[in-house]
Amino acid sequence: MSVEIGPIKIIVMGQSLGSGLSRSYDGATTEGVDQLTQHFQDRTEVPVEVLQASVPATSLLRRYRSRRSWWDETTHKPGRLLLQTTFMYPEADIVLWSQGERDAEDAALDIETCEASLKEFFIYLRQTYGCFVICNFIGRRIGGNDHTTQSLLLAQRRVVTALDFVFEGAEQYHVDLIDAVHPDNAGFGAIGALSGHAIAAACLNEANDYPMVTHVEASDNVVVFYLSGADAWAINGAKVDRPIKMMNLKGDNQFSVVSQTIGKLVPSAMFFDPTQNEVYLVFEASLERMAADLRAYVAYGACSDLDRSRLLTEASVLSRPIRRDSLALDFVH
């Protein structure tokens, strides 16, 4: 006798990046949810039902609270939005969380308070639903302060690491936007697809075993990314066991250096040494005079396991959920 599997119930919570999956901000399409559903079902062969509980703008919260955001919902006890949501949707297998970008620019934002409350928020969801939580990461704000955005992103990552029922979702920085904050239809489609992959990976208990960059050093015109977490490497499907020059393919590189004043710096050459687990970016001019203005970025979504097709790539256009970390450059004299 066959047993029919009922649909996995996914509740989308958060702010505009969550509500945009269902209605977008560029033509009011459902591209995000459509892609999420398709990619989840393709990988699991299990039907899915997506329920929308996001607030499309943080300012809506001011109508009933003096303080302004989702992170206040569990500071002392469950807030009204959370109680309304759990009353409306009493069952959930997955909660997909998508933070609003504008929060990173809030002058009143306290990262420690935000992090502690987000952790309590996720714990409340676990106690209420017994569910997994998939945390999509805050992305890019055009014309905003990237330092504050990265601070909030790192706080999210610490919460994910601390709670074993919370999993990494989609990195939302790399999609095209229609304004300073919101993705276009294709952007929400990409976030939806990456979210579907991440939810499926959590349900299938897949390890997220990409290599990590431990730190970044710079000396004159050379920047070195030090990697850990792998002892065999591949690039675009081909095994790599000796130092090679990496070509600059179309698209964003996995490893980059960005000036907060003039933007991304273009290296004259890039090398990867698998014997030392190091990636080298070489620039034509010395970087020391810009030291205080520079940040290093690395996009993940790769590992060396050829059987699982998670590979180090030369560009960050990856088929799996990716993440981006911002790291300081340590100048060595």
C-alpha cells in the first residue's frame, strides 16, 4: 500500500524581501515562490505549500509599537505580529526568514540586541512549530553603508551557527535590484530558487561543507586569501593539484577586494595554490595607501568533493545557495 505524502508547509516570515517572493516589486509576479516551489519539488519529489506571513514594510510596525522591528517581537514576550501569525497558521514544517535591508541602516539599530532577539525569535518558532528555520541573509543596499549591512549579516550567521535547527538560506546580495533595496522579478526568482535548494538540503540532511577563508593578508600589491576545510580541490569540475592561474570569467569573482570609496578593484592576475590552500590577487598598483578603505570579500558555495559537484569556481555564478563574507585585510610590512 502506497502512502501519499502531504505537502511540506513553509511559512515565509520577515519583511519586504520575504513578501517580495510572493508579489515582487516589479510587475507584481510570484516568480520567487514559483522558483522556490519548483526547485524544492525537483530535488525532493515532495509537494510544497508556501504560506505568506511577511510584512512588506518595517514602517507598518510603527502603527502599534513605538519600537520598529521584528527583532522586538520576542524581547519580553511574543509580540502581536508573531501571535497573529501563529494563530493564523498553527502548523509549519519550515519557516523561511528574510530580513529587510533597511534595518541595517536604522540609526537606532543595536547589533547585540538584534542578535539576541533574533535568536529568541527562532527559538520561539521551534517551540511553537517544532520546525526547521531557514535564514536568508541580508543583502546589498545601493548607496547604503556596507559596514552596517555586514554587521547585521554576521549577527545572522552567529545565530545560525548557535542553533542546530536553523540552516543557511539564500544569500541575497548578488541579485539585480529595481531600487536601492528591492530585487527585480529575476532577482526574486533567483532568491526563491536558492531558498528552495536550501530548504531541500535541510530536509535531506545534506552537509554544507564548503571551504572557508580563515583570514586575508595584503602586502604592497598582493592580497592573499587563506582557505581551510578541504585537502583536495577542483575548479569547474576539473581536479586541481598544482598552482594555476585563474582566468577572470564573466561575472563576479569568488574572491574580491572592494574600496568603500571607488568600488571593486580589478586585479591584473589571480592565482590558486592548492598545495598551500591560498588564493592570490595581484594588482598593478600598491594598495597600502588605501589600506583603511579596503575590505576583502569571498563568495561561498563550493567545496572540493567531486562526487557532490560542489566545486571551487572562477566566478560566483553558482547553482547552489551561496554566501558572502566581508573580511578585514591585514597588511604585512
